[in-house]
Amino acid sequence: MEDIHIKIQKDLSLSKDDIDNIVAGALEGGITYWCTKAKVVNKEYKGGEFTNSVVSRGGSIELYEDDGSFKVLDLEKLKKGIKTYYETNKRPFDIDDMDADDYDVIIQLAVFDEVVYG
């Protein structure tokens, strides 16, 4: 499986599985306090089996807020969120040491350009 490169101070390489795990962690607990529903745009799963595997394959998901509005998450936005998260925290990016709170911040930075909730 090909890695996804994110240009930071040094290149950060994440596997598609890493990206899928970030999105899954967000959808399964990290963002559920502000995101009421996640939907694959145009039902295009891009070869992925689940909603969390769409973004790493070039697809998009809509993240719905309580008021019915939504933000679209795609790979470029997610990469931007990861980069901002990394630069803001000033610590090594360790995918194995992340939890739902980290995933929430990454997703918010990706779709809102800032932390809006929490």
C-alpha cells in the first residue's frame, strides 16, 4: 500500500491504514459530540469498504453538525489538519500514541481551520 506524504519540517509519511485509523478514531468517538452524522459524498467509496476508508483513497465525506450544516473532509484537508496539528503541538508525531481527542483536533483543524468545539 502506498504511503501518503505530508510536507512538514521533514517529510511525514503515513500509510493509508494510518489515515483510515485517524478517520475511524474520529468517527467512532473523537468528533461524535459535535458531528451527528458522516456520509460518503455521492456514495463513492473509491474501493474502500467503510466510511473511514474513503478519505485515504481520494474520496470525501460530509460531517454534519447539529444544525444540519456540514463540512466536507477530503485527503488534502486532512493532510492540512495533520500538518497544523503537528506544527502546533511541537512534539513528535506518533500515530501509535494518539487518541480520540487528538483525532478530534486534527479533523477540526482540517474542516474548520481552527478548533471550534471543545
